[in-house]
Amino acid sequence: MTKKIDKRYLKKLNHYWNKMEKYFIQNLDKLDINSWFDMHHIHTDWEGKGNKNLVNKKNSIKLAYKCLHYTEQFSKKYPKPIQTWLFIHENSFEDAIYFHSKNENHTMYPYDFENSNTTWNSTENTFLNYIVDISIHKIGKLTNQFGTIYIVTKI
């Protein structure tokens, strides 16, 4: 039997996801396009609501993927090449969009996922596979000391 979700709870959740989207856009707008990025990132689920149940996790992933699109639009305004990607973690409060460019810290650019044991074309996260446009993005899976992380980046 499927448990029904209270309409008041759904309304609060929708308010939360809208708030997180606005927060992301505000932080994106504050970024200096004349600067550089060294693994800079913005989280998309500060309170970890995506950990509570499957409905929340799906909303968390949808928002994160939407924010990746915002980031890709932002990167078109950036005067130098910028690498962007989405990390989906086991704990949704860790989900984040990353920005990376050549930088004064001399951190490897572009970031090389191949040296991090990433397996590409992962199909294990069925919801992520459902929403990601594979004609634009690829999905990878990385397992390390932080758990399982799914990566979405441009092809």
C-alpha cells in the first residue's frame, strides 16, 4: 500500500525546493566572471530533505540537474573555459554543482575524472538516468571514502 503525502507537507516541500533554487541563482549571480574557480561549488539541498524519502530525493535530483543547466548558461558568459559538473551523493545535503577553471592554486584543470576511477555511462541510478539528457550529458559513478557519488557533466 502506498502512503499518501499530506498536501500541507507537499506545499512546504515545494516552498523549500523553490527557496533552494532561488538561493542557487542568487549565489550564481554573485560570482565574478572575471575571477577563477578552484573546485568552487554551490549545494542544492542545504537541509538534506532529499534524505527523508524517495519523493524528496527525486525532487532534490531534479533541482540539482536544473541548477546544472543554470551553471552551463552562466559558463557561456565566462571569458575563459570553465568546467562544470553535478555531484549527487548518498546524502543529499552534499549534492552540489561544481565550477572549475584554470586557477592561481594550480589545481589540475580540467579536472580529470578518469584518474578518480569514475565509471562512465552508469545506469544504476534509475531516476538520474530518467531525467538526464544523454545527448548532452554523461553520467558517471565514483565510489570512494565518501560513499557512492554520481557525476553528471557535458559530453
